[in-house]
Amino acid sequence: MKIIGIIAEYNPFHNGHYYHLKKIKEEYKPDAVIITMSGNFVQRGEPAIFDKWSRTEMALKGGADIVIELPTVFATSTAEVFAEAAVNLLGEIKIVNYLSFGVEEKREKELKKIAEILIQEPERFKELLKINLKKGLSFPSAREAALIEFLKKDIPEDELSTLLKKPNFILGIEYCKALLKNKYPIEILPVLRKGSDYHETELKPLPSATAVRRFLKDNGSEEDVINRKELKDSLPYFTLEVIKRELEMKKGPVFFEDFEEIIFALLLKMSHDDLTSFFDVKEGLDKRIVKALKKSKNLQELIENIKTKRFPETRIRRILIQILLGITKKDLNNRKPQYIRILGCSKKGFAYLKEIEKKTDLPIITKAKDFSKIKGESRKIVEKDILASDIYSLVRPSKDQRIFGLDYYNKIIIS
């Protein structure tokens, strides 16, 4: 049995994602493809542009067989926590034996080598990391510099420096680290990424998700936005159909700035001690936040006033989302998900869902009454998923769509 797992956000599902799914099906002919997907908030520190149920529908129509939600506390954390928790979730369902992900360069040997160093942490590497941190570099920059110095005899410095600046390659390293650390019997299947770079903002036939979101943000108020050629060339027809429905019902799009007043209200009530309870608020960052709050008139200005070379914008955005959702350090003590939340299944996927039920030790949530299976500390984690959906609903374009308790009411998507 060949089951391929994919870790995704599909924010939204575009031609590049469709290419990836078709490529692995053509090349590896899996029995099933299982997606672990972020819910209503994502790792880059912002809300998903459309909710988790609509994006599940896109994924299933694109070829996925089962879509599982990555719990919100992990989906909104650092790349390391995000990757480890997602890999753990795929590992704990006990039927996935391959993990596929897109990379800018297909350098499997280098991926594994770098992951080994980061897991084993040789003494020389740790010394180099400390030296770079003392220079005032952010942790990612300090780690990159340490790796380049440590591996300069094995990988040319310019090559490694280029690889370590590629977002998907970096995430691939984190996936490999998680597999090594937790000893899951899962092989990697990197697929060469086609089309636009991760951060590119211009729409193309194989776009970045960033470009799609930017286009919808700039043009979303136009009645015929869904018929614009740029969008039609960049998205599969089924994604366009889902987006059209969401726009007509005024359920989306949703953007980070929509939460501005809520975030400011929460920050105004917080003390320094409150702020330091959040995972990424370290090294005096609480003082910077308080100081910036006093002189900022909007969210982007707030971020600009907080960020530094050591504290980049994505980290600040994640912190603000964690504050919005009340996700603290305690919520991230255990990076192994304690339940399996099924968002959607293909007809074929139901057969493999039964296999998962036989093999996994984790409770499976497919309907409202299943939430009662989740007890103790795990209950707090699933409650964050429910809260995230409710807070997301607060800023939908239509107040008629601001419905709470959707995690209880919405059934799994079947395609």
C-alpha cells in the first residue's frame, strides 16, 4: 500500500498545487493521497483567505483523498513547530509511508544532510551558532551562517547560501528533521516546484499563493473579479467555482487587516507579563510591542514599529495572531497532535479512513458528537480550533455569515 502525505495550506489552491498533486499521482501512482492542512489561520501569521471547509473542497476536487486539519496551535507557530506537528500527525495515523513536498531545487542529499546536523547538533556547529547569535543576528540568520561555515567542505558556500534562502527548501529541511527526530518509517518524495517564487506578487499560470491573495485583495470588490483572465489562468476551474460561491455569499475573502480593531483592543488590555506568556515573545520583545502600540495607528504601522533585523515581520505577525487566538507557550508544550480532525474525504478516501481507524491510537473527529471524545489537556487544543473558527467568522464580509459554532454544525466535505 502506497499512501502519500502532503502538508499544505492551500491558501488558496492554485495551479501550482494542482501540478504537484497530478505529478505525484502520475509518477508514483499512490493508492491514496492524504493532506494535513492548516485551518482558518496559517503559518505566515495571517488568516486563510477562505475558510477551511472551502479550501478542503478545493483540495478534494484537486485529487486529495482525505483532508485532516492541523490543529490551530501548531498551524500558527514557527516553521519548526508547524513542520514537526504536521509530520507527527501524518505519522500517528499509521498508514502514510511517503511525504511529498515541493522544493525550488531537488537536492535530496543536501536536505537530509542539513536535517541530520540540526538534529544531532555537533559541538562545532553549536559553537558557530552561539557566535552568530552574539553578533545580534536573528536565530534563522545565525543558524544559516553556522550551517554554511560548518558544511563549507561538503557544499560550496554560494550553493548552500542560495538553498538556505529558498522558503520551500527550508520547510523541506524542517520536515526531514521531524522525520528523523520521531523515527517515522516515512520516505520523502520532493517534487521540483514549477512557476512563480514563493513571495512573487505577479499572477502567472503557475502562480504563488501570495500573488493570488494580493490580486483578490486589490480587486475583490469588483463584481466580475472571478472572470478576470489573470485569475482564470492561475487557478483550476474548481477553485474558481468555490471562490465565486464564497464571494457571492460574502463568506470571504478575509485578510489580516480585518482583525485590526480586535488585536488593538486585546493589546491595550495586556501587561508585560501577559505578553511574555506567548511562545515567540522573548528577548525584550514585550517592551517593543508596548512601546510600538502607543505610537501606531494601524496594524501595518504597528508591525513596522516592532520589527527589527532580529525580529522579522513574519514573526511579529505570528505573535499577533497567537494573541488574537490566545495561543500561549503552554499550548505548545507537546507537539504531537492528540486527535485527528477529518475535514473532508473522497469516496475512495472513506476506505482508507477505515484503515486509519483500525491502526491509530488517536480519537477521530468526523462529526459534532466526536468532540466529546477529547479530554484533558487535548480538550484545550481542540477548543482553540473551535475558537479560531468563531473569531474568523467575526470579520466575514457579511454579518449574516458571522455564524458561531461552525465546527459543530458543518459536516465533513465529501467529493
